[in-house]
Amino acid sequence: MPDDQQFLYTIRPIRIEMLTEGPTDRETEIITQHFDYLSELAAQGVVEFAGRTDTDDERTFGIVVFQARSENDALKIVQSDPAVAEGVMVPELFPFRLAVCASH
């Protein structure tokens, strides 16, 4: 994907009680779909990494760094995330440029 650009999106839970009191059955199902979606994109080489803060309060957010050809394509990836599409999480999309990376 040599012509692709890097993007980053954050997601925050719509309902903070999902973290503080536990998810509903519907939320659990959607979060599983969200994880499967990101895992598939990672297997395709689209998602570079994804994770979340280890907090369970209003500061909690997830982050996904990925490749897309354009901002429009990036937006489609974000909007196709089941957690976003089903209204469990609210996203925010940013162009991104990696500055420093540890070599392994």
C-alpha cells in the first residue's frame, strides 16, 4: 500500500456505564464484532495497531492507527466499525504521521 496515508481514530463509549457497571448483552455483542472487524483489518495490513486506555471513567478512549488511500476512504473504515455503526462508540478521525517508533 505505498500510496496510502496514515490515519488515527479515537473512540469513546456513548454510555460510560458500559465500563463502570458492565456492558449490556447488545454492547457485548457489538464490541465482539468491533474486535473482529479490527482484527480482520489488521490481518489485511490496514490496521497497524489498536488498543484502549486502561481506565474506566470519562477519560477512557480507544485508538486505531491505520492506512487508507484518502480521508474519504478512512472515514468509510471508521463508519464501518460496528461499535461506531451501531452507536456504542463515538469516533473522531485524524490524519496521522508516525514520528518515532521503537525497532524490535
